[in-house]
Amino acid sequence: MALVGIPARALPGAGHGHKSYSSCVLRGCGGARSASTTGSHQPSCRPYRLVGASAALISWQMGRRHWKVHRAAKSASTPGKLRSWWALQSSSQSEVERDERGESRVSEGESIGAVQFELVGGPEELDSTDVLLYLSDIDFSASSIPSSQYPSLVAAGFELWTCFLPGDDVKTGFAEMLRSIETWLNRKGPQRVILIGEGFGGLLALALALRFGRSLKGLAMVNPTTGYVQQPWSQLRPALPVGPLSDLLTMPSPEGDLATISQGVTGTLGLRSASAAARAGTLKFRLKAWLRDGWETVRSELRRPAIRTPLPATLLAFSVGDLLLPSKDEAQALKPALEERCLSNKLEVKELDSNSHEPLAGDIDFVEMLEKSPILQAPKDPVSDFKFPSMQILEEGSKDVEQLASFVSPVFCSFSADSPSQRRFGLQGVPAPEDVGNRPVLLVGNHQLFGSDLGPLVREFLVDRGVLARGLAYPGAMRTREGRGPPQFQRFGAVPVSPRNIFKLLQRGEMVLLFPGGIREALHGPGEDYQLFWPSKTDFVRVAARFDAVVVPFGGIGADDSAQVLANFGELRKRAEDVVPFMARSQKRSGGLMPVSESLEGGLGFPIIAPRPIPATQTNPGFGDRFYFSFGKPVDLKDVNPKDRNACAKAYSEIRGAVEQELAWLQEARQQDPYRDFAKRQLYERVASLEGPSRRIPAGPLKGELVKSYAKRAPSFKIDQLATPAEKMDIESFEAEPESIATP
């Protein structure tokens, strides 16, 4: 008898006088079959065998796999049971094949259309755990499930299923397979199912996941044959077209030492599945029909908007040195489409140190890989699970910010409580949470072009105050970058902007950095420099008032003066839609701070910019213009009732007006800065930087640490000689009054 490629002599009792087992479920045959250890009884279906391997080599390899099966099944702590193994035990067969109700426990399975589904193993209570459905490569047979993996998967407590077609099937198309598996998933309950697809099975699993979306538990793909880079239905490699490959794989099995070589080549390349299909006479049909139809199905789904084709938590694994197909390039090409459809931190792309197209047949610990993936890992809360960055992380992030800061030399000003009629350099005028009784501090201001202000702001608060200003960032900026771990925004406390996140940050008494205009301001159009695109709703004021927050309005300028916005792609598209109606989107997108973002409901455009050709001077904007930030007088919301809409609207109007005042004051004040001149400033800072760093963190967890990547900056305007934003507004209002004021 044979069990998933395990010869009868490798099983307990074979050839040693033990009694024969006349009935069991064999994973290589797709159902119950009879066999005899003496070989006198012919099996009712063709036994599974490895192509091109000698009997001695098979015995040695399968013996090792049997030992893994035995160890997993006999472990006292094993929560799951291999159905086939328990059917082979020397205990009473009735105890093995029948449960307490007298029903079969080892022959669970069903057929839907031409596709047969079979249970490999699982816990005693089958409806109490996650379900794994393994979708195999191009041979799509029950015996193709890697025998080095399923014992550990079952031992880990999963309910493991596989599905397959008859080995000689050349009629069932991709669409029919898809419908059959969809029916099975609906019967099983997709919320418990994790699809595992290898090779062609990865393509099939992706097509199913695009239809079921996040109702599935998860999606795991290993070297999926999605056809983004190369389409093996026309050729696998330039030297291996389909016809010759099929002929090569169907050649008679070599003997002697050549058998060992053949087996090694087949295993190294990952040709076991293709070899099995070739010998069954189905390879040509499946390569051309299944893959072609599968690619068309998947690409049709991926052409739809990402919001309509979401994906569950996904694991994409690929062999770095795949010798058969360019799996690495395939994974990299597929990754952007997956990122658009997976939730934040719900996609993992993992490299496998393997040269095989079928890496699961090797020694890879797939259970560990699955348990550490986003599919089974409890999602981390970006608010409560965040840890203050170490000095090493600060230096790494500071180096990135310094590349911009050395070019724009940011200047920071803040409100002076000692002399309210003046501003002061630095951020000492901005209260930290501990300065206001551990209440939250909300920094509210305008967003500059491309969000280039976020990095300098966050770093300055860390270096100047020792406090972390946690930004509320556009979700697209929070995506993990390949090979770099979490993006810098996330490493420095930024979280995706959402009502839940801002609520939790304020509830914890954090310092929060908020741009109500969001990405609409960062990607503004021509003629919209330093304009506020804030929502009309006062949501952020009401939630801040609920926690007695202190709001600090601020303004920032400089980015819009270094470049010139020529056009906005969104506006160009809108004009084209007016002329050519069929170009119109079928559904408007939204985004921004909260439900507060009606400014984005008309769609998001990307600005087309060009750098200014002339460097900035003291009085004229230009290339390399200096960044300026000013933080105004804090607005205490302690006495504002969050349920009083009028009070919240008044506070909202006050905060917005204060931001506009800071913007106007900065644009006036910078004309008094001799080092706004790009050439003059660069010369000064290059000489000043020769003295080395001099910024030490004054407080917080990193108190006393020297920031080596923070260079010296050129001085700025004489701040004590400038009128404050409020005074400037009063003067302008007075000058604007009509002269015909009545006199006594």
C-alpha cells in the first residue's frame, strides 16, 4: 500500500508478519482504497510514485518522511491527528474508522463537479479551528501536497484539506474549478478558511481571494504563477518550450545512477508537479488552458478599483533562486497590486532561501512561516503598541531628514508666554503634555507641498524638546517598503489618519500632529499656495475638547516657493471628463482626516510641478527657498463642551484664523531674513558645519544624547523687531477702515 508517496514497506508492520490493514484513506488516491502488505491484492487505483527515481532512493526518502509523520502523530501535545496515520494503527480498526456515533472519521470528503475535496487531518472537533485548503501546482492531484509539510500543519491544530482532479482530466477548465471551490468555500464558511496555493495553485487562490475579499481568513501564495513577468503557457524558459518540456518529462525513467541524477534534477528545479502532469498526458492542456484562463480572470479582477477587490491578510513567498521560473520578479511585479488591496500591515512578502520552484517539498518550516505572518498574528495597535525610538533609530531617521534640512534650513518660532507681544526662536513656547497636567497637546496647521514638512517637524520636537509629536499620516505613506522595514513615519510614531487613532492618541495624553487639510493641501493645484482646505465639520475640535486638549495652531511656508505647480492631474482629468463623458469615474473616492474630508470627495489629483530655475533671494521665492514654521498662542479647550456645537464651531474658527495669521506673519517676516538667500545660506552653513554637531536632547527618554546628524543652521531675521501675527492683523484692519469715521 502507499500513503502520500510512502511505500508499503516504509510503514509500520509491512513485511514483518503484522496483520494487514484492508481499508484506509490514502492521500495519493483521492479516497478509500484497499491494499495488502504482501502485494497479492491489486490496488483499486494507480499508486502514487515519483518519476525517474529508483526504488532504493524512494525507500530512503520516504522513510525519512514517514518518520516525520510518525513523530507528529504520536506527540502527546499534538492537537491535530493525521486521518491516514490513525487508520494504520494496530489498535482496533473500529476505533480508528468510527467515532462515538459510529460514523467514519477518516474518509471525510466530497466531490463538487469534477473537483474532489478530501480531509488530510485535523483536531477531533473539526469545526473548532482554522481550515487550510491546499491548492497544488499544475498536476493538481491529491498526492502533490508536500508530505514534509502536512504532518506539522495538522500537528499545529489546523484542519487541513486538499482538492484535486483525476490525473488524466483534460476537460475541466479554470472557470469550472473556480466555481467548484467557491461552492465548497461557501459551505465551509470562508471566514475560517486560509487558502494555500503553490505555483498554479497560487494563481487559483488569488482568483478566489479577489472574489471573496476579506470574508476569507487569509491567503498564502508560494511562487504563484500569475504571469506578470513571464507566461509559461507559451514557454517556461527560453530553452524549455512547452512541447519539448512535455516530451522530456514523459521519457522512460532512467535506471541505476542515472535515476538518482534524474530525481535530484527533478527535485532541485521543482519539476515534480509538471513531471506528474506530463506523464499523465495533461501538461500541455493545463499549461495552455488553465494558466491562460487564470491570468485573464485575475487580471480582469485587478483592473477593477482596489476598493472593490479587497484582499484578506496575505502572505506572498517566493524562492530567491528559482531555477524554473522568475518567481522573484513575479512577486515584485505582483506586490503593488496586493498592497493596494490589503489593509495596512496585512501583507508580508517573504524571500525563501531556495532554488526550487516547489520549496515546500524541502525543509522549509511552513507552519512557523504561517504563524508569524499577518494571517495569524494578532494585529499590532499602531497607537498603544508603539515604542519610543532608540537613539540608533533617531540617528537613522535624522540622516534622512538632514538631506532635506541641509537644503531648506528650517527656522522654528513659537509663542513667548513671557512676552506675548513677541515670538521666540525654538519650540519652548509649545507646551508638552507634562506642562499642562498630562493633558493631550494637539498641533494643528497647514500641510505643505508633498508633505515635505512632516519630517523636519517631528525631528525638531525630538531634538529641541525631547518629546515625540505623533503624526496622523495618509495611509499610503504608511506602507512597508521592501527591504527597509516600517517606513520612517511609522518608526517615529505616525499612525494612519482615522477617527479611532486620533481618539486613542488624545485619550492617552499624547502630543499629536494634525493637518486637517490632509493630502488635499499636500497635493494642491496651481495658484493654491498656502491656502487652507479644511473641512467644514468640527470633528477634531469636538474630540479634542472631550479630553481637555490644548490646541497649538501653527503655520509653515517654504515648500510651495521652491517649486512651481504647473497643473493638477485631477483637474486635467475633470476637464477631460466634461469633454469626453465616458472617461468619468464610476465612483468618487474619499480620504483625508476623518469623515471630515469632503474636500476630497471629488477625487484626488497629483500636481505636476517644475523646480524654479532661479535660486531664492532675500525678497524673492526660488529654488532652495527656506522653510519657516511658527507656533502661535495655545488654545485651551478645557472649558469647551464637546456637545456644544456652537462652542466647538467658535473654537474651530479661532484655531483656523490663528493658522492663517501665522502664515501671513511668516511670509512677511522672512523678507527680513538675509539668509533666505540660498547661495549665501549654503556658504555660511558649510563653514559652520565644520565645527561638528552641537545639539543635545534636553529631556525625555533620550535626554543628554548628542544628535550627530543635526548640522548647524544659519541665523535668521531679528525676531524681537517684528510685530506678532495678531498685532500685524490689527494694524492691517486699522489701515483698512474707512476714513469717514465720525469724530466727537
